[in-house]
Amino acid sequence: MCERQLTTPLRCPPAVTKEVAKSKEMQGSDIPSYSSTPAPAATEGPPVRWLPHKSGQDGHTKGTAMNCDVCGDAVVQLLKELGVGQSSGPESLQYRDVLVLGPSKRVKSKGKSGNKAEKGLTGKLHAGGIPVKILTTDSNDAEIHDAALALKNEVTVTDFVTVSGLERRVVIGTGTSADQSFLKNRLLAMSRSTAQLAWIGDVTQT
């Protein structure tokens, strides 16, 4: 039997696929590289937004961006700049269009998945009046189902693997260059964005 693999990007704009293609899996031989599309994309898509996390400096919490109040404020400001939740038009960005991804050990909800406020990035979203749903490995099937179908108008905050393959128009990933899984997370996180991609960490555009 002849086995064929689909390597044409169908959902992500070129601005996103260029970043995903830098993953070590695609640079190596683990995963086939993207093939060129038959026709050029109508648009490159919005440029990737790179937000710095200066661990332990300039008011930033030492450690990951998920625990950082300064980074949380930056995300709230970014969502405002993108107009998320500010209009009800058919093409307007809603909170349900936003996915925030972080390392599994850093995505917490005080013992249970749900909507409880916490410190750091998620706490700042709550403080900014932004509805949030936190998904962890403890989330039940109903919670996963609601998030997968975006049934509620709320930002989904989860780790890279709990809801694998979940896509959103706006994806905000967090990670540091020191994290050995960062390049892998390009594939697990960045490829979830169908429009606007943002990344928070001690990383810059490469």
C-alpha cells in the first residue's frame, strides 16, 4: 500500500508556519517539512508577537512567565490591543478565540481545574476582567468537551499536551530558551494558532 503524508499547511498562516518549521523535529528527520502550497497565501498573517520575560529582573518574577505578574499584565494589554472581547461582530475576536499554553508544572488551579484565580499570568487575566478556564490533567471530560467546542466565551489556559491539537485564532505560548523542550514546543504550541501567535519568554525572534 502506498502511504502518503499531508504536508501542506491548511490552517496556519505563513507567519506561523515559518516559526513551527524551526522546530528541531522538522529540522531533523522526525517530521516531514512543510511543502509549498499550490497558490501563494492571500496574506502572511499578522506578525508574531514576542514578549520578553526577564526572569528576576525589572519586576519580573524569577522563573517561568506563567508565574509572572508583569507578563500577565503584558498579556492583558496584548488582548486589549487585539480588540479581544470588545466587539460582537461575526469576525471580531472573542475570549473563546484565545488559548494560553504553558509548561504542565506551571499551569495550576489550586488543586482542581476550573476558574479559580491564581497568582501570575492567570491571576492577572482574572484581575483584568477576562474570563478564564484552566484545564489540567485533572480536568473531566465535560470540561475538555466544552473547551474543545469553545462553548463558553472564556480564555482557555492549559499546558502543551492536556488538550493536544486544540486550535485557536490567538495562541499565546510561554517558554524559555533554557527549556530543553522549547524547540519541541514550537510544534506542540505554535502550530495551534490559526491567526495571531504570541510567545512570552527569554527568547527573541530567530
